[in-house]
Amino acid sequence: MSNVLIVHAHPEPASLTSALKDVAVEKLRADGHAVKVSDLYAMGWKPLADGQDFTDRSDAERLIYIAESKNAYRSGSQSPDIAAEQDKLLWADAVLFSFPLWWFGMPAILKGWFDRVFAYGFAYGVGEHNEKHWGDRYGEGTLSGRRAMLIVPIGGHLPHYSDRGVNGSIDDVLWPIQHGALFYPGMDVMPPFPVYSADRMDEDGWAEVKTAFKGRLGRLFVDDPIPYRAQNGGHYDGKQRLKPELGGGSDGISMHLVREGDPREVIRGQVRQTRRLAS
């Protein structure tokens, strides 16, 4: 069986978001997986990225956060709460992020978790950087081989987040998190589990959601991830722009999904397997 970390961000234990987290813990453990939960509000997680994140500053006069993050990760002088979360990520085979969609993004406490835990040398600034290789990212990196999935209750209605919806499609709304924060350090990102009209749900609706959610959890290590293109797989040019013959004529986010008929991606001489292709 596998190890699963749940990073949970909601201030109310009786909320729908927290109920989904509880269902996940129960279902995953029943299936034999080991589960750890980082309940950020319950932990009193510090969301502010500042000088207190480093026990030994390289420059005590001026805080350049990226430089201090790099130094602290290399020297082992990160604050203990940051190091503990990084250890959980390295332990995990899959990471679930449970949070409500607030103003088209994650709650501030979870953003602060990413800002502090995804340190220089851990989640970014990894691998060789030169004119031909822009580091190990987008398909490679420290967290490669791990799966990630967002569990996102949303107040709005599903049509509002459809392809022609006024809020934009849910894939576009979640792009900065799924592609920018999770695929960047190498994680295989599963399609999200959004729950629409969350504040108007009745008992019958909850029963349907719970059944569907348990089904997704049961396939966490079986379903195919979103087929994002790897940075170093050969589909991007030397300036990290998608090659003009790729993308199916799209000029939006969908161009960055591997499509049927695209050339195989090759990273370090190995063919990258992409089973679920965009239509």
C-alpha cells in the first residue's frame, strides 16, 4: 500500500471541506494506505514568509527571501515547521490538497504553506540551469513520482465554471495551482475533485458527492494524470516556448497538454509515458 499526505485548509471542522477530508482519511485507511494530515488551521500554521523561517541568516541586514531559502535548505537551518512539512512530502506517494475556492484561489494560509515549504533547492532551483536546460521542473524535480489531487468545494454553480462559463473553466481557474505549483516540482497531477454549489447542498447531494469522492479515492493510484507536457521532453524550444507545430491550433492553456499524434517526449534518453491524451 501507499503513503498519502492530506494538506487541509479550512477553519471550520464541521464544514463540507473538512467533511471531505474526513471521508478521505477514512476511505484511504480502509484501503490499507498510511495517511498523515497537515490541518493548517488546527496546527496554527504560520503563513507569513519572513526572516523567522531561517535559524541562521546569511545576511542579517537585508532579507532576500530566495537567497536565504536556498542557504537554509542547503545548510539545514530552515525553521522546524518547514522542514517537517518537507519530510511529509518526501514520505508521501500522493498528496491531496483540501481547501475551499476563495476568490478564485486557495485560502491565504495554504498559499503561505506553499510559499514557505516549497523552498529554493527543494521545489525550485533544482537541477542544472544553462541556456539549454532550465532546471529540473515541469515533469521533473524533487517531487517527481508522486501524485497530487485538489479537493475543492466551490460556492458557484457548475455551468459558471464550464468551458463557456463566466468564471472561466475550472481547468483554467486551477491552472496556477495544478500546473504552476504542483507540476512544476515534478508531481503527476490528477484531475481535481471540485464540488459545486457547496453551500446549498442537501443530504441527498452530499450522499452523491461522498459516493463519487470515494470512487475517485479508490482510483487514486490507477487513474491517469493530466497530460501536461514536460519542459525537457522536446516539445518546447530553447526559449521554453511550445514549438509551432504543436498545440493543435490552440493559443490557450490547453496547448500545454500532450495530444494524440504528438511526438514522444524524451527526457534523459528515456521515453516519457503519457497515457491520457488530450482530445
